[in-house]
Amino acid sequence: MEANMIDFTMLIAMTLFASLGAFALKKSTDRLNNFSLAAILTNTMLYAGVVLYFGASLLNIILLKKLDVSVVAPMGTLSYVWTLAIGHFAL
């Protein structure tokens, strides 16, 4: 199948969501001074990370339904590049 511009945009969004989800989860662990249920439930970065990862997974499922795995899987590895850049500049 051929990818159009919307598919390409969804692929980029999927990889960015996965990388930003990893960043948010990392930041959420930095905010946990004590490991208590109240600290976990009030940690907004934890929720952001979960939502971003869920969004990336949902986009991945949609894209795999529309495109070949030979297109989606290699583009999914772009999230490693984004994670490297985010980690370098933001951590």
C-alpha cells in the first residue's frame, strides 16, 4: 500500500508520542520523593506518559491496519532518534 501525507503525518506523530511518553515517565520518577500511593496518584507526569504511550500505541494499530508492516516498523524506530534528542536537550 502506498502512504499518503496523512499517513506520513500519523507515522511522525506516533514516533513523537512514544518518545514524549518515555520522557514524561522519566520525569515522573524524578518527582517521586517517596513511594506512596498518594504520590503516585497525584503525579501528573505519570498520567501524561501513560496517555502519550497509549496514543502512540493506538496510532500504531491504526497505521498497521492501513499500511504494510514493512513501512510502519522501520518508521517506528524513529522514536529512538527522538528519544535521544529529547534526552540530550531536556535531561
